[in-house]
Amino acid sequence: MKILIVRHGDPDYERDCLTAKGRREAEMLAQELSKMEIAAFYQSPLGRARETALYTLRKMNRTAKTLAWLQEFKVTIDRPDVEGLSSICWDWLPDDWTQRPALFGYDTWYKDPIMAAGGAQKRYRWVAQGFESVLAEHGYVFNGRTFDVKQNNHDTIVFFCHLGVQCVMLGHIMHISPMILWQNTAVAPTSVTVLNSEERSKGTAVFRMSRMGDISHLYKNGEEPSLSARFCECFEDDTRHV
């Protein structure tokens, strides 16, 4: 089986929709996805993800199942660098989060006191259980380390969602703290991350990532990727610092 995880297009967060650029990106993405045989579509309930999905669904005359747990990973923390500043749970300065060993662990990141205060473990369990449930419906049952194969297949399923929750999904089945993915990878708007099942022993599978954050559909059409997901390359640059 193949899993495609798609981040929404360039966002207008205030209105929870796509910008004009995001709509162009979503149309370019739809041109590529519509060439594939896709068994099922799943989407976040948030507007920017649903609008991104809509371009593909209309082109293919399909519908998507809306899953509440696919919405952005809404855990808020108190930033340790600025008193009184709250932010989404992955928005830490490297100087701070790298000094907290628990954040590096698959089984410990949500136990860090700052994460725990924001309710990270409960939210993580909700996402993990939702993701496991969908994969089980398609024949792959997570046993905590690998997948028990109940019905192997070559289906392709697509999730339209968000940067934060995507990293939680990937971290869960790859046994990685999402903090590592949040801080050390950047998936641009409408990027596609691809995982394939591998069943090297009969009845046991893992999902192996073959692409992360693929934006070849943008480059193919001469569209520059959005900076949403990245910060300045050099401190003096006139780009995103916060």
C-alpha cells in the first residue's frame, strides 16, 4: 500500500483558506494526483486543507472523508525564551529545545514538562489512534512496532492535512519524536510525502518513506515554493525570523 500525505496550499491563516498562490499550487497538485489510481481520500476539517483537496476531488469527481484528528496539531506551550509568550508546540528556538533531552525521544517527548502542560500526550494519542484506525481499515494493523498484515494490497490513499499533524503521523509509525521532524524538516505547501508498505516477511510490514515534501509539481510549472514552513537562511536576511 502507498500513503500520500499532502500539506495544504499556501495559507491565509487568519481566514483559514488559501491565498491566490495557494490556489495555483492546489491546481498544479491536482494535475499530478489526478493521473493516479487512488483508493481513498481523507481530509482535515479545516478550510485550508479542504480547499486544497477540492481541486483534486473535483478533477477526479471524487469525495473525501473528513477526519477530525487530521486538523492541525493544536497544542500550545509557554515559550521559555520570552515570558508570557505562548505558541504552537513546535515553535521553539533551537537554543532552547535542544537542551531538553526528553524532546528527542519517541516515548518521552510529550512528557517534557512544557509539552505535558499543554496536553501533548492526550492530543498525540488521539492522532495516533486515528491514523492507526485508517490503516487498519486498509489491511494494516499497527502492533506498536510493525504492522500485522491482514490484507496486503497496492492501494494508494491520500491525506490532505497540515505540517504539524503530518510530523506526528510520521513520527508515530517511524518511532521518531515529532520534535525532530518539526525542527529538522520543512514540508512546503502542497508538498507530497510518500510512504510505501514493505512486507519482507509474510504477514509483517513497515511503511518506508520514499519521498518527503515533494514539490516537483510546482517546479514543473515554474511556481516558486512558499516560505511557509521555513525561516531565514541567514540572520541578516529579510525573510522570516519568527
